[in-house]
Amino acid sequence: MKGISRRSILAAFVATTTIISPGLSFAQSESATTLTKIKQDGFARVGFSNFKPWGYVSDAGELSGVEPAVVRAFLSSVGVEAMDGVLTQFVSMIPALEAERFDFIAAGMQIRPARCEQIAFGEPEWKSTQAFLTRAGNPSNLTSLDDIIANPKMRLGVVGGGTEREYASINGVPDAQTVIFPDLPTATAGLKAERVDVLMFTSITGRGLVAKGEHPELQYVAMSKPPLDKNGAPVVGYGAIGFRKSDPELLAAWNGWLKQAKQSGELLKLLEPFGFTKDDLAPEDVTTGELCEPK
């Protein structure tokens, strides 16, 4: 659908199990692939995370963000002009895809080997490091995970299902100092209410949250020391759209469009309104195959 009300988006976000009418079945028939079904129906059902700038409700009550913009362009390229987009909690994205509640998911999700065992990722769209969000002025002067570890009173906030909790643990942040929030709005509210002292997200998410002065109470902080992965290398995340492994035709169509969109400059034009630069795009020599390999 081309328009979507704030009420319907938020209702779907609160309870993703209610986004499908009881009389509807999304299981694809034996004779039709998901891509064929999308074309026949004239729309795709897509799950989006409630993460700014990845997916969110605009002031006009419309579904907006990086991933909706990219998905609409892809669907248009295969002759589909409508989309049934649903915001849902990040931690629920993969289970909902596997349960066939969505045709595919677009969540600002990093390609990780464990996730690759569950779903098929498209080729990477973007790359990002990690960053902090603090209250304005960074009152506790936090610039790295070491600063949190050094002060047991400090509390780090992360969103459930994301990679940040793993990075915090690998780098020595005690569980007692980590607070897990169900979604981005709850996390930012928790920071403002001083339930935590700092949040950790991808740098793209952090920049998107403070863009255009929408959260004057918050401050983006580039980390002075990047988190390390389990092999001791600085963390760099690469993100992509997720598909069921049983949908190779849809995956191939997406990858074909994405390659063309990168080469023509269309992808960057779609992402620039959300604060992206060419440095945020994943290079073509980084592939999903290598990112899915166990490290």
C-alpha cells in the first residue's frame, strides 16, 4: 500500500502476531515462488525494524526510512508498485520471516554467521562502525567501552537482538552493567530518563537519531577506541536485506537490482536523504558469502 496510518503501523509494532488476518495464508503454493506471488498479488509484505533511520513513522504518518525507500525502488523495478510494510521489534524479525509473516525483511540488519544459518542475506548494502549516544554534553565523558568498565556505576544500553550486546560482552563489559531494551524508542527514552548512561548502536543509526535536531537532549559520540570482535579486529558491520533460504529467485532478483543500483548511483541517491554518504556504502568486493563464513 502506498499510504499507511500511524495507528496501523504502531499497532503492528506492538503485536506483530496480529498483523495477519486469520483468514489469510502466506505460505506459498507449490507452483508459485514468492517472487511470482508478489507480482501476482501486486504488493509485497515486508517487515521493517523500528530503528531510525532504517524504518520509522514520519510526522505525516507515513512509513519512511532507508529500507522502505530502497525496497520501494526494488519492487518498482519488478513491476510492483504497492507494499504492505510493518514495523516490528528487531528481535522478532527473523522468527517472523521464517514463519512466513513477511515475504522478506529489511531491518538495517548486520550480516552475521549465526544469522546466515537461519536466513539468506542479499549482498551488503552498507557498512558501519559502532558509536555512542549520550545525553547532551556527554556528562560522564564516555568515549569507549573501557570507560564503562572502569566505572561500575555506568550503565550501557543496547537493543535486544542486535550485535551490540555481543560486542559489549566480548570487550569485557559486565552483564550487570548492560541494560537490554526491546526497541530503539524505548532505548532512547531510557537514556533520557537516566536509566542508562550511554547507548551503543551502529554509527549510521546514531547519526540518524540526532539528525536535524530531532533529539536535542541526545549527543552522538564517535568512539575513541572501537570495539573488537572475538578475533581482536576492530568491528565493522555490513548490513543487508534478509530472505528465506527457500526463495532463491527473489534473492537473485534483489541482488541483480542492488548491483545495478550501486553502479548507476541510484542506491546512493536513495540513501542520501537519510544522511548517508558514499563512504557508508559497502564496497562491491565485500560479499555476503565471505561475511557468512564462521570466524
